[in-house]
Amino acid sequence: MGVALQSQPMTRAERDALPEDGRRHELIDGMLVMTPAPGVPHQGVVGELYVLLRAALPDDSGMRVMLGPLDVTLAEDTVVEPDLLVARRDDFTEKELPHAPLLAVEVLSPSTRLYDLTLKKARYEKAGCAAYWVIDPLEPRLVAWELVDGAYVEVVSVVGDEAAQLTAPFPVEITPDALVLR
């Protein structure tokens, strides 16, 4: 993961003015975080999870499952791009989700693992994102947290062919092995 060194916090406008270079450009507390485009194992998990969540999404839920990258503004100095998210349909603008989603999902990569498990998780928690999941395609493993009294509590940790019964933001069963393309 490459992190731009800067002497003062970057603004959203400065981040938005960066040239397109094939990397993700996220802003966390004014710090620019650049990561390379994800690889095939990562994108395979994202695609399989998207199909699974779309199939489980209740028709009358008023929610939308979206693939990243999509800007999610958690604060004026924090714009993230989760791999997948769920939010209320009415909350999206044409350009972004202007606040925390109901669910943010990150698929771990060697270049993003530490960042996704620490800094990003803390920012989603602080912004009030109701559920945060991380999936490790190498094990494979799913860990899910839900917001309880303003703090994340781990509600699921499954590996391989173990099934996770999740309820937030809607009921769904996920088996980590089923997400990994073989």
C-alpha cells in the first residue's frame, strides 16, 4: 500500500482533482491513501458476494447493494471506497453515498489488510456504519462486526465451509469457501 507523504491534511477537493491512474484514492482524516487495483482472487470474492447479497435482498427493503469503488463520505476529510456496500436507495446521490452505509464490506488483500482491519474499521465505526465485514480470500475467512452502543462487537467469525448466519442489514447465510473462485 502506498501512502502519499504530505505536510498538511489533504482536502476532498484536492483528492477529487487527482488524475485517474488506476489506483484507489481514499482520504482518511485528511491523509491520502492510495492502493493498487485489486487482483483476481479479490474481485472474485467481491463478485460472488454481490450475487449472494442481491439474491437475499428483500424486494421491499428499500435498500441497494452496490459494488465498489464508490465514494462514501464519512466526514469532510474522510472519503472511502468499500469493495461492496448496502445502503438505503434514497441515500445515494448521483455521485456518491454522502454518509455511512448500513453495511460496508472489505475484501482483504496483501496491500490493504492492515489498513482494512484497523484504520478503515475505526472510521466506519466512528461514522456509525451499522455493520462491517471483512473477508480474507486466502484462508478463506469472514469476520463480521455490528455497531452496539457506538462500538463494534464481533458477531461472526467463520472459516472455510462454516456457514455464517447474518442478520444485518438483512438475513443472509454466507460460507467463505463459496465466495472463493477455484
